Amino acid sequence: MKIDVRTVGPFQENCYLVVDEATDHAVLVDPGDEGARLVRMVRDSGATLEAIWLTHAHIDHIGGVAEVRRHYDVPVHLHPLDLPYYTTLSARAADMYGVDFEQPEGPHAELADGQVLSCGTLRFTVMHVPGHAPGQVSFNGHGVALSGDLLFAGSIGRTDLPLSNPFDMDASLARFGALPPENVVYPGHGGVTTLAEEQRSNPFLAGRARTVKR
């Protein structure tokens, strides 16, 4: 397995290309902006793109979907509880922040807790971890967790946004924290970390803080 990252847009969001090296099939996780750049990443990889997986549907995680799908007619996978963001609220956020946004088609497939997704020979389990967003999920498998805005190196996703819920975040962090500590965490913003490191140094995993703004 190979994971490439591009940090895109004014919100510096991490988009990941997960490639199954056994089959050269790939999925794109959270194409948040700069769609043309992400298309080049896929093309340069030489892999066949199978799908777009979304950890959630905030504007900084879906802003590149429309451009990518102009070049790759692949399904968009999203948890249904984030449909309000995908269909309406992210466009409103674009107006508020004064950034360009093209409304994407879809989504085309619903994600559910415990669902197993395939990318070539790779298998990832969907973990529903609401809090930052009602439909926030993490894609877990092969010793990695693509955690979206659940957990960052040293912090967590905001819980003061529309439809966020700090109590759900507490429960989600507790559940996520029960994964094997050696798991490598690929977050929606910032650098790659491990669950063990966050359990050691991240105050939010210890329950010492509830709401974060950034």
C-alpha cells in the first residue's frame, strides 16, 4: 500500500491518494480543493481511480470533488448524516469565507459504521466518529487510520461549528482511542502521527478539554 498526500487550499487540508500496489487501483480521500492538482496526482501515480471516499462534507474536504469527477467518473462515498453539508451548507460556507466552490454531483454511495470498503486487495473498515461533523468517519485498515478531522497531532477537530457536538466528540475519541496504539493516523490537517503518540501527548484524548477553536 502506498499513500500520497497533497495539502490543498486556503484551509491547508490533506487529500490522500491510497494506492493498492498489488493491483494499481486507488481511492482518493477528501479532495478538498485544487482539483486540477489532484487530477495530476492521480495521473502521475499511474493507478486506476476507483472511488472518492469522504470522511465528512465540510467545504475544505469536498471543494475539489467536482473537478476530479470531470476527469474520473467515480462514485462519491459519504455518510448520510453529512448530506446537509454536501448539498447546502458547504456552499453557504464558501460565500461566508469568500472562496470559490463548485457544487459537486452525488454523493453516490452511503457509508455506514462497520462497513468494509475495498480498494483492489485492500480492505478498510468505516468507523462512524461524529462530533466535528455528524457524518464524520474514519477509514481504518492495514495499520492506518484516515481520520479526517477527528484527531490531529496534538489536537482535535472543532466542535463549535453548525451541527458539531462536543459530547459526540468525546464518545468518538474514546472509541477511536481503543484502536491499536501502533496505528498510523493520517489526519485532515497537519502532519501524520500515531495513536500511541496522541495517547501520550494529546490532552483531548485524556478528556481534559472539550471544545477547540482554530
